[in-house]
Amino acid sequence: MENRKTRILFCIIGLFILIIIISCTGPAELLTERLASPPKVRIASAELTSLSFTDAEILFDLGVDNSNPIGLTMLGFEYDLIIENNSFIKGKQDGEISIEPRSETIIPFPLSFEFEKVFRTFKNLVEKDSVSYTLKLNPAFEVPVLGRMQVPVEHSGVVPIPKLPTITVHALRIKHFDLISADLVLDVTIKNPNIFVIDISRFQYNFSVDQFEWASGETKEISVPEKKTSTVEIPITLDFISIGRSVYLLVSGSDTVSYSFSGGIDFSTSLPLLDPITLPFEHSGEIKLIR
């Protein structure tokens, strides 16, 4: 009988101790569970918003999902833009941002860079058509109960590298020659180094030899396929009676001539983000007369 009473007494004491433990620890654990969950962070989107022959801009949308019933504070974040597995741009975004409770807050983060700086830093990328990148973000938060914490996140993608076309004087051919006149053809090449099409809407030129203008005007529209070279044939007619005997002697007796070739092209591309551009050009030197 006494053993039974003793067991009952111990059970009552144990239950009393358990109630005390629960009353002391239960609310704190419940508070931690309900008010102090770390936020979930993701890069919701990464959009190429600007692209030119000199630079690019990417807009990253940082999504912060706060499942807590009270708001949180983001204290800023550190970032590291890695290009072709090498750190390129590091920095820190300061400033507090309020994170709404029980919702996802989107924080835009635009990041731009110049291609020239990329090529200076990584010389092996000059001939590449695109570069791969990884953005690493390390946002810091002030979370109730848990205090300050960081939640790292990263995103990878590819950015195209557009390159300007090159214009070269290729050859000067004589098709017809007599005492009165000469018909020649100036072969000009346009090289497209890109993986997209270049459409030239206007090609204005001026071609002079020994400071005498031999030809000027505009050509028809030209489309240069990706990674291809197109040749433009510019017809030239010389009237020796009006232009002078010195030009006749030059054409009849010279193997090479000194020339200058200048003008500009207006072109667009098949990439929607690339705006139409005017590209001036100017070349001079010696060119062989092909008979």
C-alpha cells in the first residue's frame, strides 16, 4: 500500500515538473517557430534589358519570401559577378529594405558592364560571340529572435557580345580602257563577325585617287548573313576628256594608285535590343590596278 502511494506521489511530482518545463519553454519554442523562420531567397528573373556594341545591362529580380506573420528587414547585400569562372565585378548594395509579412517581395537589381573592360580583363574572350556569367548575391537580414543572418543565392546565364562590321577595300579592276574613257569596278568587302544578320539600309561612299574624286554615291540595301562576308561592287566611269590627261596617264601607266575611301553605313541587326546605328569609315593606302 505504501509502495503504491509512493508511486503515485512520484507521478504527481513528475507531472508537476513537466508542467513547469512546458510553461517555461513552450511559448518561446512556439514564438521561434511562428515568428522567426529564415526568409527564402531566389533570383526570380534575369532579363537582358540593354545591349549595344559597347556594353550590356542585366536586370535581376531578387525574390524574398517571408513566411513570418511580421515583416523583416533586409540590410543590403554583397554581390559578385563572375564571367567565364572569373570574378569580374564585386560590390555591396547598402540600404535597408522592408520585407512584407507572409508574401514575396521583389527587389530589382540592375547590373551593367562594358565589353571593352571585359576584353581588357580577359583577353581570351575577344573572339567569343557570347560570355557566360554567374551572379552571386549574399543578402543580409534582421530576423526577430534569430537576429542577423545571410541567405546566399546565385544565378547563371549567357550574354551575347555584338561586334561592329568591318569594311575593306579589296580590289580595283579595270573592265574597259581606251583613249577617251575607262570603266572600273571597286570591290569593297563587308565582314559580319556576329552570329546574327546585319541589314545595311544605306551605304554612302566617296572614293578618290591622288586627290581626284573618282566615285561617290550610295549603294542599294545589303544583307550580310551571320559569320559571312559580302562584296559590294562599285562601278566607276572615268571620262578623260573632262577629268584630265593626268588621270589617263595614271590609269594607263601605273600598277598601283594611292586612294582614300570614306563614308558611312546605316545598319540594323536581327537582335531586337540592338538599336540601328550609323558607322562611319575612312580608309587610305595603296591599291593595285587589276587589268
